[in-house]
Amino acid sequence: MRKTKTKYFMFGLIFLLILSVSACGKKREEQIEEENTESVSEFHTEDEVIAEEGTGKGTKEEPDNTEGGTDAVPEESWVNHYYNRGIYFKDGYTYRQFADGLYRRQAGTDSWELLCEITTNYGPGLTCYGDRLYFTGYEEEADTEGSGWNNAVFYYDLDTGESGNLLNVGTLTGALNVYDGCLYVQSFALDGGYMVYDGYRLNEEGEILEQLDSEAEDFLCREQNEYSIAEYELMHGPVSGRRSSGTSIDELKEEVISTPACAAMLDGKVVLRQQKGEGGSNYFLRDLTTGEDELLFDASDILTVMKDGIYYFPSTGAEESLMYYSFADGTNRELPLPEFWQGDNRMMNPSSYITWDQEALYFFNYGSEDDAAQIVKISLSDGSVETIVEGEALMETEAYRINQVDEEYFYHGAQMYPLP
């Protein structure tokens, strides 16, 4: 029997952000073709999105779900993208993790209903397959090291209300995604300080059929695992207990966002990075069906990957500008950089605090000694900036780096604010 109770705004949450391992290692010089770049004064418009759908490049194709069963794959909402990890929207409800369990909020309301009491100590991870939600949590009995980290994957059945332990990972558990009938779990490797992926094939009921071979040539995250190991070995020496791939880090490409999440959003394609020198990296789009990599552009960093394009910072020149690459026509556009990203704030790595909806980018600006923290909304149509909320209260939650948005609210840590 499940228990029900209500939560409102501004309640606490004990939380630790899982930090991504930044790219490092040897640099490699590589020539890049001249970009097709045009300067404009506005962000991309809704008309561009419609035009993109007409080309076929931005249209979502029906996935091949022979491995897990067609009926097991839900129709995705735009809400369920990588930058919104920790929430999931389905059938009029937003599902969200809090410190003491999994909750849901019905559209049009501001209260949260507890679905199951399962401790979530560190880091949100929430995804769905058919009628099953999967989420990361803490299993005390499996915590042999006494770390207190999220170390297990739990499930909640949307149809029956049943919940339980799906998988004991045994170590810090991070990214959690479903792609092509398989559940991919990123966790902290026991033989070194790096994150690796494991995969599990699911049946139509969402139960695990088998564990995938993570060293197989066709394993979705094989190259990312190799990159993580090579990067760690470059700084710390050989990893004990795991066979090194022997591949130079110069020859490997690194995921920009979680590979399974990117493949699900871009219909079987993933965005990858390869360092090319002191000035930045080359970025590629890989077709998982053909294995071919298409060179997109070079950049110092990517701000965000979206369904229809990529916002990024150029590697040379135009330091006070932002670039937008369109998947629809392959063009690059120069955009004005919002004032709070200019100057010293240019080094803040805003991709750690950003999310987006169909109309805007949302960014948590933690401010400075002179300026209060604020949450800002940046219009995709004209680049205008609007403050949703500001003040010291934004820093009171330990989860202030976790930001999500649905149709009605912006979620900041354990707090929530209505959209303007």
C-alpha cells in the first residue's frame, strides 16, 4: 500500500551534485573546414523549428523497439530531455525526486503527492520505460563502504503503484537513461576515480533480461567508457583490475551530454567532442546506425544541445558572442551574449546550471559579492533576458545547481517558481 502526503514550496533537500569529469589530456592539432557563418541579431525563431521539421532532419522517427517491445516505449514530452534530469513528465503529471522519495504534481496544481518513500541522498536520476519509472536511490544494506551515496536503481509502476529495487549498483550512481529498449546506468568505477556506463536489456514489463557486454564493439557507450579510463590513466597511471583499451586519448571522442540521452533526443545521433589544441575542440555528430562522424564546428565549449540545434561559445574571436548551429540547414549564427555572461562571468561554465523549454533558455546566475543570485529566462525568439526570481534564498538549498523546467514551473533545488 502506498502512502500519500503533500509537499509545498521551499522545503529542504540534502543533496550533492555529481560533478562531471572535465576533458583533459594530450592536445592534437587538426585542420577544420571553414564554417558557414552569418551574423544575426536574434536567436532562432519558431518558424525555423517548423522549417526544420519539414526537412526531415529534425523530425522524430518511430524507433525500432524490437528488443524491448513497441508497447513499452512512451510518447516523449519535450520536458524529458537531458538538462531536465531529475524530473519526468507523463500523462499530465510531473514526477520529481526529493530527499525522502518519489513525488508527482498534477498539472494545474502546486502540491506534491508522495508515491513511494525511498531515500535519495545524492544526485537525481529519473527516466521511464512504458509504465515504469526508474530512479536512483540509496540502499543502506548494499552500502558496504558506508559512503551514503545513491547506489541503487528503483522502479515505480505507474499502473499498479508497485515499487521496489530493480538493481543494486553498489557504488555512486549517476546518469540513468533508457534507449532502444535498454537501461543505461552510469556509476563510479570501483577500480578508479572515473565514471563508466553499464547497460541492461529490458523486457516489455520493464524487467531486466540481461546485462549487456560493456566491452563489446556495439555497446552504445563503449567509446565513452574508454575515454573515461584513458583520461584517468593519463593523470594517475594504469587502472588496476580493468584492462586498458590501449587507445590514445587523442584518438577518442568524448560525449558532450549523456550518450543514451542524446541518442534518444536526436533520433539515433550523438554529439561528440575531440580536443584539437589549446584553443578549443572539434565537435562531431555521429550517426549510430552508420557509425559516420560529421564535423560540425570548432568551439571552446558547448552551452546546450537541443532537439533542433546547439548553442556554443566560439574558440577564437567574438569572445562577447554566442553561436548557434542549426541541425536543419547546417548553418552557424552569431548571437549577442547576455550581459551577465560577459567579462569575468564568461568563465562560469554556465552549462552546469542551464536548462530549456520550447521558448527559452533558463540559467541560474549565482551572482557575486555585489549582485544577488538570480534565475533568468533568455528568450529563444529575440534573446531578451527576464529575471524570474532573485535573492539570497536561492543559495539556501544545497541543490542550487539542479535546475529543471516544465510547462508551469521552474524547479531550483527543492524550490519551485511559477513561470512568468
